[in-house]
Amino acid sequence: MSTPIIVQYTINAPAEKVWNALTDQDEMKSWYFDIQDFELKVGNKFNFYEPGGENKYHHQCEILEIIPNKKLKHTWAYPDFSDLKTTVTWELQPEDDGTLVKLTHEDIENFKNLGDGFSRENFTGGWRSILGQSLKQYLEK
């Protein structure tokens, strides 16, 4: 049985504002990735590379589930390295002081044979940085 990576932070912003940051191409560029072919539609596949212009890691995702202002679920894969996929779920829960953002990354062991860059620790650190620094700072500015 696999143990998912779970990262969560409370962000001092309403759920609608967090949702827009997660699903609007222009906003995503400011804190996440530049995803040219993102469209908020179940079945939509989108592609992107890590920032910095090296284009070493082609990410490919497919949207599986959308509950506006509450949940976005999509696959997460590296087609240049493996046919296997993982699943990322973003969940938003309104709180008195903002929105609890919970990210769950499942089946991460599918990438265990791809090298250190795909380690559980690497993903955990990356998600903590993306949620706890990039997204939080972007929305609380």
C-alpha cells in the first residue's frame, strides 16, 4: 500500500481567490508554472516544464475531477521518463482565517526507479515550497 504525500497550509485568502490562483493561466504563471495549454475541463491534458528554461522535465497532466472552489484532481506524469502516472489532488476548505489548502500526491512510488530527482523527499520539499512559500506569498501580498 502506498503512502501519499500530504502537504497543507492555511492561506489568508478566501477559497474563491485561492481557486482562481490554481486554475487561471495568468495567475499560475506568477506563483506556479507557465502552463500554456491549461483549460479547466475534465479530460483536458496540459503540459509544462520546470521554470528556468532547461526543459529537462516534461510534465504531463490530465484533469480528472473539478469541484469549483473546492477540489481539483489531475494526473502527474513524466512521459519522457516513464509511462506510469501519479495523482495530485488540491482541496480547499474555508476557515475563519482564510482557506486550508491540502495537496495530496498519490502513487509517488511509481517514480522510485527514475532517480534521485524523483524521490519522495524531493517531491515533499517541492510541494512545501510551492504551497507554503510561492502560493502563500502570492495570495497574501
